[in-house]
Amino acid sequence: QVHLVESGGGLAQPGGSLRLSCAASGSDFSLYFMGWYRQAPGKQRELVARITSSGVSSYTDSVKGRFTISRDNAKNTVDLQMISLTPEDTAVYFCNVQNSLTFRSYWGQGTQVTVSS
């Protein structure tokens, strides 16, 4: 039914940039929150950024000023632009969409982001 397809992960140098993209299909995503989570070894999965259908975004403190989330409601896509990457950003990043009325969430497969020299 609902499918999330991610792209853009890979290897970056410290101080470098990556852009993650997620394409959602299989539903009407109006009233859905869209966001990105990440999970690093030994840590719980955390919400990195989330954006409402009206464009209101929120970020975890560690990425504020470096990451930017955006969405295209016509294309049902959500992107995460990441700049000034550090090794602490290394994690598996997951796309997530959540129905704001039912609270049901759907997850992408995850994409690895590695920041190292």
C-alpha cells in the first residue's frame, strides 16, 4: 500500500554535504507529517526533522542550522539537505510519514550515511 523510496545516502567527508530524498506513494498524504529519523550504533532511533503539510518544520538540536527539511506536496516527496557533516552524523537514516489523525506511521527501508575521512 504505502511505499517510501529513499535515495541520496552514501559516504561524505567531514564538512561535506549530502541530500536525502524520499518519494511516497500509495495514499493521499495531505494531513500527514513527513520526517527523517536516524539510528547510530548503540543509540536509540531519534527524530531528526519533521515537517507538516503547511511547511512548519522542527529539528533536533544537534542538526539545527545544518540540516533543512522540505516537502513537495504535489510530488509527495520529502528531502533532507545536510551540510557541514560531522562523524557524529553517521547513522542509518529512515524516511517516515505519519497520519496526523490516526497516528499510523510508515517507514522507508533506511539508507546509510557515513561521514569519515
